[in-house]
Amino acid sequence: MQCLTGGLSLRFGVILSSIIFLCLFSPIGTSQQPEPPGWDLGIEYPLEDEDNPFKLSSSGFVTVTFFVSNNELLPITVEFDYDIPFDGAFDGPESETIGAGNNKTFSLSISGIDVRDNPAETTEEFSITALLVSRGSVPQPIPDSRTGTGELIIPTVYDLEVRISEPVGPMNSGSEMTLAVYVENLGNVMDRVGSVEVSDNCPLLTVSNDLDTTKDIVAGNIYSSPIVIAASQSHPQRNCDVEVMISSNGATNSGGSEFAEDSVRVSIEPPPVNQESPDDPGDEDEVIDEVVSSNLPNTGIFLTVLVILFSASKKTNRRL
């Protein structure tokens, strides 16, 4: 009997130990457990990374996609509120109903942001808030909301503008005229002039190219440089168009291309008469005319004496 009792005790101990071992080391299937009821709001970030900002376009526009998931047994109705930085405007849903066990995706359009008024690569946070209004047809007495946040980033904008001053009047053949060329940085980052091309449509006209391609232009600033226009002595009377085209150095280095151009019309006139060659014999002809006329008899005095003598003879005849 003692042996039998001892054998049963040993078997019972082995079975109990096996049960304890299985309870301690068997994996718990958490993936099979149902999700707790509730609802949530999420944002679809660029490259599925919440640390990546939404990059605005050069016109200050971007679209943000977000969603509301409802894991409850009743449909829910939520109202949305948006907080947009950079004084931007937005267009998104105001209120939506999401069915039980469903997800619903929405789009938020952000626009009206002046990217040129903000430094390149500046970031600020935006937020989307959903407020639970009702479950089913029952209003929600206790405030319940979800908020999603993200960042907007200002893009780099390269934009140079070139302008040529207007001439005050025509220029003469054989003379020079100086005009000013203004380059303004309308972008939001420091830039400089890349390439410069100066051209005209008059073969006897020469235009200098003095724009400095090594000078940095701060965003919002203007750089000026003179250009000298020279017309040859034999240039005919004509209207000539002078054009200046520049490129953005920053855009070129970034793999893009940005060009700006301006033109001005210059009128070429023949030189004035009083600026003719000093070998012109016009003055000598006038001197010769005066000398020749001085050698002729003075007809005015002769006629006067003749009239006096004639009058005296008339008076003498009357007395006789």
C-alpha cells in the first residue's frame, strides 16, 4: 500500500508540474484579442513618417489627408476644427458621421500662404481636432475629442527680376548713353545672378556687360549696375531694342532653371548740324561773299546824289 500511495503521489506531482509549466511559458495570443471599443483621428503623413513635414508649393498650397476610425457599436458624429499657421486659409469638412466599425477619410486643403514673405525651410505646426457630438442619435453629454498634428514647411523660392531704366531721350550717332540695370530678389532665400546675356538688334551698336555675378543679393533687396550703350559715327537713324537676360544662380545649383529678362528701346539720331566737320567750307563762303560785295560800287549813295542834282536843276528852270 505504501508503494502504491507513493506512486500516485509521484504521478500527481508530475502532472501538476506540467500544468504549471504550461501556464508559465505558453505564449499569450494578444493578436486574437478584439480591439477595445472607441474612436480615433489620424493623419496620413508624407512617407508614412509623422516627423516629415508637409511641403507647401510655390503658390502656398498643400493638401492634407486625415481619417477618423470608429470601433464602437454605434455610429458617431464629429465636428472638426482646424488651426493653420502662416495666416493660411483652409477648406475641410465641418461635420461628418462615421458608421460603426468603419473608417472614413477626408481631405484638408491649405492655401493662401505667401511663401515669399517667410524664410525658406521655416516650419510651423498645424492641428486637426475632432469633437464627438453624438453616438447614434444620442447627444454626447461629456466632451470627448481627438487631435492630430503635423508641420508645414516653407519651400525655397528662387526668383530674380531684372529691369532696365528708360532713356531720357534719343542719342546721336557717335555718342554714348548710360542706363541702369536693376536686379531684385523676389525669392525667399539669398541668391545671385548666374549667367548674363546682353543683346541688341542694331549691328553698329555696342552694349557693355558689367553685371556682377559674384555679388550676393539678400531676399527683398535690389542690386543695380550701369550699362553703356555706344553708337558708331556711321550709325543711321533707327530705333534699337536692347535686351538683358539673367538666370538665377541658386536655381541652377539646385537643379532647376529660373530666367528673367527686360528690354528697352533706344532711338539713334544723326548728329546735329553745328557738330559737322570743321573742314566744312560753309563759313569761308560767307566771308568771300562779303569781300566780293565790298568791291562793288555803292549804288545807294550814287542814286542819292543824282536825285539832289536833278531837284536843283528843276528849281533853276522854274526861276528862269
